[in-house]
Amino acid sequence: MLYLIPWAALSFWTLGQIWFVQVVIYPLFAQVGEADYVAYHRFYSRRIPLVVILPGFASFLLPLPLAWLGPDVPLWMSVTNVAAGIVGLLVTALLAIPRHARLEKGGKNPATITELVRCNWPRTAAISVQAVVTVLMLVHVSARA
């Protein structure tokens, strides 16, 4: 339970954050004018490390030590949590980061913004799965206590 409570807090934080990004932030990119776009994206990029990037990468990587050091839960819960973290990490590294780089360098590009919104759905789903599995872990551990 010692590791599960902080994991749950992180999992629910990233759940709220990813849905806000998916439904509000990324679609908002299309509403910014071309002349202001690079400055807007740089402003956005400078302010997200502490509240988005660090928790996001932690949610992708911490399922491994949680599976090893965390509470005794059914194997499928740990495997699903780790798999979802891997999906989130791969989507971030291979799909999201390159598109953000294109937007920051080249400015507003509606096709790239549409791709960013579309390719973020698997990450949104993966983080959502992690949150559901975390609830199930909490229920499982609480029922055994």
C-alpha cells in the first residue's frame, strides 16, 4: 500500500491532465493565429514540464517498479499497467514529440495539429486504462486488508 497510494495520486493526476490536453489544449492549437503561433507554442512548451511532462513520464515508467515493489495484486493488473505505460511512452516519443517540434519550428500547420490530436488518442486511452487498473488495485488491496 506504501507504493500504491502515491501511484494512485499520480495516475489520477495524469488522467485529468491527459483528458484536458486531448479535449481542450490540443484542439485549441488550431485556434491560435498564424502570426502568433510559434510564440504561443514556445510559451506552452516552457510551462508544461513540471505539470505535464514530469508526471507523464513518471506514469509511463513507474509501473515497472510498482510491479516489482508494490502490493501483491493479480499479475494481469501489473502487466496491463506496465503495457499501458509502454504505449504512453511510445506515443509520446514517436508521435507527439516530433509533431510538437514541427509546430514549434514551422509554425501553425493545421494538418500537424490534426495529427497531434489524432495520435494522442492511444496515449489518452493508455493513461485511462492505467487509472482504471489503479482503482482495481486499490479495491483488491483494500479487500485483503
